[in-house]
Amino acid sequence: MTSDPVILAERLIACDSVTPATGAVFAELEAQLAPLGFAVHRFVAGEAPDGPVENLVAVRAGPAGSRHFAFAGHLDVVPAGEGWTSAPFAPERRGDLLYGRGAVDMKGAIAAMVSAVATIPAAAGTISFLITGDEEGPARFGTVEIIAHLRQTGQMPDLCLVGEPTSAQRLGDMAKIGRRGSLNLWFTAPGTQGHVAYPHLADNPIPRLIALLAELDAIELDQGSDWFQASNLEITDLEVGNRATNVIPAEARARASIRFNDLHSGADLVARVTDIAGRHRVAVRAVISGEAFQTMPGAFSALVGDAVEAETGITPELSTTGGTSDARFLRAVCPVIEFGLSNATMHKTDEAVAMADLVVLARIYRRIAVAALA
């Protein structure tokens, strides 16, 4: 069993695992963890349309009463798309880089985690891996179900590190201690279909929907808070689907997304938008993907910062920028911080990671785990 994080990453990348990931990629991770003494539990949760989803919880128990540190992440990846120089699920080393879908987000980080624990003795404490196959998708039956399993089995960790690619310009320059909340909105404006020459016999929903969207777009939700950037509402789709030039449509639809900071709750924003939409006679469907959260700077962030500085000479900036991650669920379990590779090529064609960064990241993860268990 090798502990080389580059080889481990290659083996994971070689498994086609477009979200929701199942099967081979989980079998590969199990094969990497089992020889290290981890008891691996794989299970499937959920039903269509957002399931089924495969998840993995692997635990190596330490002495009774010892601390429990968890690594968390996901094996699913976004679709590869066209235009790759080499096959996206055939890992290839070119120069100093390892290419393949998931090299950065986040099979590379998971490989570094496995490499990190390979040299940590079981006597140091309990270590677990909380890995889902549905972070890039709806995420309804992924980490949420893993948390339910942890509660049921009484295996709740004391601290958790998520391996999302948080670094910006170089490995180690940024760690995430929180994320903004996420709210998705679907608008439906009903009308009455009719001939454009007889508008008094119809009800055109398009002007009402456009007026609503204009009002929403003009809102300044806030100017940011101590640790968070300003909240923003973005209109992401507008659809009528009317192919006729002489027909007033019976319905118009739109979509919007709000990323919000700790000055708001998802429920309050839904109520505000619903009230505005009601005045325009537009129906709203809302889904809150996660609330804004933060792990306040303290012992855990200092521990992570010390580990990063020891291996890179950099003190990471503590940030709450970027999109959502499964940390939004794990924060209900224990303090959680995200730290990982450079995010420059994540979700892009020819996604690639510096092989030297994988080696350094494994050493950082080892330092973090050892210090967290002390």
C-alpha cells in the first residue's frame, strides 16, 4: 500500500465519478483506507430525482476517551465537458502537473488526507473520513445523511477539516472559516393567453414579471459585515417559450439566486421576496441551500494556520468568500474549517494540480490531524 499522494490521486481520478458518484471510486478509496486500519462503512441514501447517493464513513478508533478528528470531502466531480488535451478520467503527468477531472476538486485533497494518516499511529486518537458522492449536485442525500449516521452511531467528531480547494494564488494562502448562505428562487407569473390585437381580452404576464425582477435587482441587501462580503441577488434565467409572434403568453418564468451573509436568514429573505412578488401577482418557490455560518477565529484556526506556515512559510488568510460547500452541514456537528489546494483550475477543462502541492498538502494535513488529536 503506497502512501504517495500523487499515486493515490491518480487512482481516484481514474474512476469516472460524475455526480452523483457511485461504485468504483468508493471501492478505490475503501481499498486505500482499509489497510490503514479504518473500518469502512459504505451506504446508499435517497431516492430519485435527487438520489440514490452513495456515501462513505471510515473510522479508525483511538484509545477510549481520545479526541476524534474528521476529514471530510466528496468524490463526485462535475461533468468533464469537451476540449481536454488528454482524457479527463485518464490521469496524466505532464511536466510538474497531474491532469484529470477532480485533481483539484477534490480527489487530490482526499489522496493527501489518506497519505497524511498513513503515518499517524492509531494511539494518537480517533480519525474518520466523511466522504459523499453528491456535493456537486443537489446534496440532499450526501453529507446530511452522513451526519445522521454519525448521530445514530455516536461517532461525532470534535473537529472537522473539509478539503475544498481554498487556496487562491498559491497553496496555503487562504483557509475558509465560514460561507455565505444560499437561496434559490423560482418565479412563475400566470396570465391569460390571447391575441396580441385584443390585449383587453388577455393578461400578459411578461410586464409584471419584468417589473418584479427590476424591483428585486434594485435592492441593496447590505454592504457586508465584519467577516462577510455584501449579500447579492442575481437573476439567472428568464423564460417564456412563446414561439408565436401574435400570441400573448399564458405564463412567464424566471429564476434568481441570493448569496447572503450573517446579517440575514434564509427564511427572512424568502418572506421579503414573497411579499414583493405578491404585489406583482407572481408566485414564488424557494429552496434554502444553506445558512451563512462562521467558525470564529480561535484555537482551531490557529492550529490550521500553524500547520500551513510550518510547511509553506505562509500564514493563511481566514476568509468566508466563495460558494457553498458541505461545511454548511458539518458546522452543526462541530467546529469546521476548509483548507485545500489552489482553486485556479477547478471545474475547468484540463483541471490540474501541481504534484509538489499534493506532497506538501499531505504534510500539512498530517500536522493538523496530529495537533487536533493532542
